[in-house]
Amino acid sequence: MWWKLQAQGLFTRVNSLNRSRKLVLALLVVCIFLYYILSSWFSTERQHTIAPDNLEFCLQEKVERFSDAIDRYDVFLNQENQEVTYPPYVGNGKIAASLDSDSGLFIRLNRALSLSVKYYPVVSTKIINAKAKEATLLNIREGIAYKLQTVQTGGWRSKCNYVESRVYAHRARPSVLVQDIRISNPSKRPLFIEFEQVGQFNWKDSRTSTKTETVGGQSVSMEVSEGEVNLPDNKYHVYAVVASVKVPKNTFTIKSKETKQYQVLTVVNYTKPYEKKTEVQTSIMSAGVLRELKDVLNIGTTSLQAEHVKVWNKLWESGFGISHSKAQGALNADKINTTIYYVLSNVAAPLHDIGVSPTERTKIKQVLHYPDRCYNGHSTLLANTLWADVSDEEDIARVSTTWMITLEKMGCDFMVRSGAEGVLQAMLLSMGSFRFGDSHLEFKMEPKDLHRDLFFHRINYGNNTHLNISVIVGDDNKANIYVALDRNDRPYYACDAGCIDSPMQLSRKVQQFPVKLTEPLTAILYITADKFHMEDLKHVLHLQSVKEAPPHEHHVIALHKHGHHFGGLPLIFWISLAFLVIIFHLFLVKLIVNEYCQGQERFTAGRRKGYNL
């Protein structure tokens, strides 16, 4: 019967179709499995192509103590063949130098430490007849640059020797540059060391003398170099005097199981730009530099560093954080933290300078506690020129100068003049487009730019008042503002855009405010100690509409969280999946068409054989 043949053909086609679907499904599962296996294998292969030798292991062991700080972006590691590096640069607003640099000493010219002096204060350590591996680190939290060297004097089973050099431009003593060198030899063989101390080199018309002084019952050799440094226009000059402690010239030995420490102190002083100098001024400067060098030599190594670190820790009490973005070219914490550090290194900290009088300190605090008209512009997070890559001292001076000009011209001139604390506060205000106006602080970032989490810590407002302000994007892709007082001397109030709602009193408990969109655009948050002033704001803003800002589009959030617009899985996964789905459907369509055509042929053939109804 023809219906039996038809049923049999249909059953065959269904079985064939089911087998094909199972085959394609199995193929899809296998492809996905292979994708993850191969991607994991390639990732592992890239990480472990070359097994680390003993020296590499020793170096990583020394770096390990900085691992937590590296994860927090407080310390930055520079190693061989690294794509992005951060110059191990130290400065205090008066002098600056960098490890592993051929540029020597830098002093202030206009807004940055950009005037090069042909004097090379950093001592390099050379290990004789030994294989070595090295890395540099920049600790921005403490303002210290490190150079770590691991040395192997025997076979691969021998213990590693270590040479650690740390350099910092002292924050409380701005004329002082410190280098501490520690050499440790736990191996069974002696270690042969040679110091290279260049000092002045090609410093035109300079003169150098060597003096020996008794400090703490010990004889200390000092080298004093002095002379003119021409400004770029060759019309003006500065007179500079540099005194340094001399280190051993010849090769010396570190015995087995021995550890030695050396301290190289450099004191620098210089005049303001002039056209003609007087001999009296220069002689006084020379005597003052030697006197300060002797004074610093009487301070212990530990105490001297503790003084310096305390100031940097105090500076970093205020700060800024941002959620990490995987979007190409996005501005992240590493670039932000290092840029802030390099800028602050080019600015003096008179509030902590041991030579500043109490009266001057009081004036500086008044400026910091009562900022006026700072900042007046768009968010500096959107300005690429302020976050340019840096590779040497010239780049750092260029970026620092750009920041100083920006802050000065945008209403923060008084803050900048107060020193490092004022510059940091002005930078924080500029990043959030905060503005101190008449009796209140405005948060003026646009709602469309709040697609990443932002954290502003300890913004100064009034005497002994600090604000913590955060913007956090929730699971619904909406941004909300969170405000708390770190400390305060009187009540403070806040309202969101438009100030339609009643002012909310702030406290140390975090309080939430919605991000609202107004027409015309206004600040998204207002903070003041004058409640009546805030209640009047809604009558002077003259808004046409106020509504909650819409959630950010999913692809914008996904781009920052995952580096592409497709959610959490890698982009190649979605491309592969789409390709497999298309292939599957094309295969399925082809199979159905073939089965349909073959069924028609069998039906026609059956009719020809006489299977008619």
C-alpha cells in the first residue's frame, strides 16, 4: 500500500533528522569543550613557556613582600621586557632624580622640576664576575624608589645574594636626597662589589672640592660641586651647590654570611633665576649646604626614612578610586595613582617642611580649609592630555606643568600655592568636577558620565571637616550617590539635583542620593553648612524639569566590565557560538530540503509501480 511506503519513508526521514540533530549537538558540545580546553592551555603556555631559573625565583622572592601593595596600586614593578613601565622617580618639589636614568639631578624651573643639573647623585652598584638579575619598584605611598638585584656566585644550588638600593627625596627636608644601599651575602663564596659614583659630569664652569669632616666620631669624606646652571633662554642663570657623601672607589669584598649597609646623602641648594650673582651669596650657600649635610648625617637611617614616609602617608590621607575598566584605552587606577604621585613629587609640602615657621603653617591651613572658587571646569578624568604616558623626567615635568596650568586657570590658584596638600585637593575636585561656590560645594559631573564607580575620599570642606563621596552603579545600571562625613565641626546638609526635596543632614553614616537629570543641566549634588541657603537654592535654579537619570545602556556597562559589548564571556566565544548556530541551521535546512526532494521522488516512483489509491 502506498500509505505504508509513505509512513516508512517518513519514519526513515525522522530517524535521519534526529540522528543529524544529535550529531550537530554533539559537535557543538565538543567545539565548546575544545575551545575552553585550548584557550586555557594557550594561556598556561604563554605564562610558563620559559621555566624561571634560580635567579628569577630569588628576585620574585624579594618582590613578594610588595605583592599586596602592588595589588592595591601603591607599588609599581618594572621588570625586563615589560610593556608598561613607571619611571622610578622621586621628588619633593625642590629636587628630583630617578633610578636607572642618565639625566642626573633636576631642580625647579617655573611650575615643575624641569631644569637639569649636570650632577649625578645616584650611585650604581656593579657586581664583579657574577650573573645578576634586577628589577625596579616605585612605592608611591611612601615616595621611595627601589632597585633590587639578585646575584649568584656559585652553581644553581647556591644561595642568592641581594643588593637593594632605595632612593628618596626627603619630604620634610627638601634639600636632601637619600640613597640607602644594603648588600647581603648568605652564600659560601665572597661577593665582589664596585660602586660607580659619577657626581658632576660636564657641568660647565663648575668647581669641585673634597672635604673630610668628623661626624659621630667617624671621618666622612664629602664632595662639593658648585656652579651656574643656564636656563633655556641663556639669559638667566641659577647658582647651584651640591654636596654628597663619598663611597669607596675601589672594588671591595662582602664576605660569606656578611651584610653591609651604606648611606649616600646628597644636599642641594640653589638660587632663584638671576642675571648677575654676588660672591657673598654663593659662599653663604656653600657653607649652608655643608652644615645641613653634617646635620643630616647625625640622624639615624631609620629615623630619617620615618620622617619622610610620615609626610607621604599624611599626603595620601585624601585620595580617589575608580572601578577597573577593561575597555581599550580606559583610564584606570594605575595611571591615576602614578600621575597624582608624579605631580605631587613636583610640588613642595611647606606644611611639613621643618624650616617653615608656625605662622606660615597657619596661613597654609586657612587656604586648605576654606577653598574659594575651586574648581571651575569639566571633569579632568575626560582630558587625555592630563593622563599622558610618561617614560622619563621630561615627560613627568611636562605632565606636571599641564596639571598646574589647568588647576591655576580653573580657579584653584590659591590651593596650588599652598603646596602638595592643596594641589591634591584641587586635583580631586577637578576629577569630580566639584566646585566651591557661594556657601556650598557642587558636584557637577553629568549623569551620562557616571557609568563607572567613583570614590572621593576626605575632600576638605571647612575647618576640620572631610567628606567621603561615592558614585556606585547598581545592578539596574543606575548610578547612585553616597555621602558621609569623615569628620566635621558643625552640621552639614546635602540635596540632590534641583534641591526639590528637603535638605538631608549628613553624618558619618553613609546616606544615598539619586542621580537626577535636570533641564537645563545643573549640579547633581549640593553640600553646605547653611541649611537656609540650601532651601533657597530651588528657587534660584529655575529648572524646567527634574527627573531621575535613566539607567545606562547595557552595552556601555558591559564594555567596561568585560572589554566588549557582549557580557561576561569572551568575545571569541560569542563569535564561535554564532558561527556554529548558523552552520547548524544551514545544515538543517539542507537536510530538510534533501529529504523532501527524495520523498517526492520515492512517491513518484511508487505511483509508477502501481501503488495507486
